[in-house]
Amino acid sequence: MLPRGDTVVWAERGGPAVTNLPATGYMNLADIEAAARAVVPPPQWDYIAGGAADETTLAENSAAYRRIRLRPRVLRDVAQRDLTTTVLGEPIAFPVLLAPVSPLSLACPQAELLAARAAAQAGVRMIAPTQGAHTIHELAAQATAPLWFQLYPSCNRAVTEALIDQAQAAGCTALVVTLSAFYASFRERDRRSGYSVPAELWAANLLHLPGVRPDDPDFDRVLPITWADLAWIRARTTLPLVLKGIMTAEDAELAVEQGIAGLIVSNHGGRQLDGTLPTIEALPEVVEGAAGRCEVYLDGGIRRGTDVLKALALGARAVCIGRPYVWGLAWNGEAGVLRVLEQLRSELDSAMAQMGRRTIADLDR
Ligand SMILES: Cc1cc2nc3c(=O)[nH]c(=O)nc-3n(C[C@H](O)[C@H](O)[C@H](O)COP(=O)(O)O)c2cc1C
């Protein structure tokens, strides 16, 4: 067995499918989760790990992948795989994005900056959250690749406008509007621990907006928007809009009619409405509703390269991960995020080879 830190080099033919991964020690995302859990205090850990109510959806998001079986094809020339693809026309190294998570600084100091750097270095996109300890400008200054900005619309329209303008000025290339967390949910772990996130960890973007006053009663209140508000947001920006939290074909069709560029099938990582379908089971109907007229992504429960492969095969253009890169941050900062991404990339690469698929476009149901 190789000592920890050595490089595993696979088959001569096909080149090194896996590089830079230690042979022993941290084998997979579950190992990195365990390492993270050892360093994050229990109330903060529960805030990150927990879901709503009975946590059925949280558990199902991952469990559902185990019910999907693969049909490998053989004797194809898959020696050279190509995992590159595009999202909204932007080239990425492999189809895994960093989902918006707030506040990331629960994992480690400067977490948002480290994640932004890691995503750029890995050649993927980070969806930077509205709520964090650093402004979108500070994140953009660290990242050598464009960011996407996740928007929580505010009850104060001036705040929403300023957030959109800030994101655009910071060079963000897409606006991701989150629809799955307008209302409080029953996160019982947090209610039991009494943990609530301190303002310095989540309010940086809001506090730096020109003309916005923290004593405004609507300052930090998220507006539960409707389709009509969405049209207003769309008119306000030239950035492509992505809707995060679409779970049905009906809503996918309405979104397409509004000229939405992308949809993220998401139940907010099981943190909001308990009892929804796991996202991988909602994906096919959303893909059908979108009918090729916009891109469809998915998040929730992705823990293995084969999970990524299954989502792509069922019609996702790319997937996003939430908790796994938070584990990476807590365990080992920027290098931890890179390691999480590399783990998924190399597992996906191996699965593609063994499925007889050379490119992302070759994956089908
Ligand atoms: C601690 C935590 C905070 C989150 N904060 C946000 C947020 O501010 N905005 C948002 O759109 N989604 C948020 N999410 C949801 C993630 O973007 C994503 O949908 C989810 O984490 C995906 O599931 P996974 O963690 O199983 O990968 C959060 C998730 C977690 C775990």
C-alpha cells in the first residue's frame, strides 16, 4: 500500500484517471465529512448538516441514487475521456459547481474567499451567496474565474436592485434566484441547540450596499416573490437568470415562458419542505418540462462521481454540491475544497470509462 500523500496512477492506456489523490487516509467524501465533523462545534455542525422536520428529504436526496442502477457498455474506445462541458455557454472543466451556502464561515475563517479561489482553480463555477461574511466584490477579487451570484430578493426593492447591480459590477455572469427558502422551516436541530447565525457571518453584502440602512425594518427580510416579481428582476438585469428550487414540470414550463436561462432542481438540500421528492427523482419531469429550451442543473445529496453521472444521464447539464465542499473547507480550507472537487472529478472519470462513455454528451438514460 502506498503511504498517504502518494499519487495513484491508473492504467497506462487512458492515462492517469486519478491524480493527486492520496492512496490511503481520505478515500472519499464520507471520510472528509468525518474529518470535518471532528473540528466543527456541534451546534454549527448541526446547522450545516441538518434538514427540516424528520429529515426524510435530506436522507432521500442521497439514498435515491442507490436505487438507480447503471448499464455499462463495453469494447468502446474510451481511453481518452473528456469531462469538459459548458454551463450557460461558459466552459468548465467538469460538470460540478459549488452551490450557494451561507454562511460558509461556519466552516473556517475566510471560507467564501477560499471557496471562490478553489472553484476557479478547479475550473468550475461557484454560486456566491447573497449572505456571507464577505462582499461579492471581495470574492470576485480572489477568483480567477467568473462567479455566479445567488440572489435572495429583499422586501426592500432598493436592496434587491443594489444587490443585482453589485453582482453585475463584480463581473458575475449569471443571477441565481433562490425560490426554495422564502419561508421558515422546522429545522429542529437548530431549535434544540438554540443556534442562530451571527450577523457578521452573513450580512456583508447587505451592509456594503450604497444607500442601504441596517435600521430599515425590511433591511434583511427576504421577499417571497411571485412570477410577476420575477419579470421585474429579469427586466432589471442583462445577466441570464437561473431559478433555484424548481421541482415540477409545470414550473419548468412557466420558467421557460419567462425566458429563464437555467433551472436548478433543488429542495434546498432537504432543509426546507420535508417530504418532497429527492431531487434526482424530480429531475426527469423538470427536464421534460424544460424540453431543451433552457439548461437544467440539480443539487442535493451528490456524494459520489456515480451520483454525478446518474444526474447527467437523466438530463442535468451539471450538478451543484453544498455540504461536501463545506466539509472540505472545515477539514483543510482551500485545499480541502480542491480535494472534494478532485475526488468527484476522478470518480466521475472512472465511472465514465467503465460505462463506455467518452464525453459528457455521450451520457444518456
Ligand atoms: C448550511 C447550508 C446553507 C445554505 N445556504 C443557502 C443559501 O444561502 N442560499 C441558497 O440558495 N441555498 C443555500 N443552501 C442550499 C444549497 O445551495 C444546496 O441547495 C444544498 O446544500 C444541496 O444539497 P447538498 O448539501 O446535499 O449538496 C444551503 C445549504 C446548507 C447545507
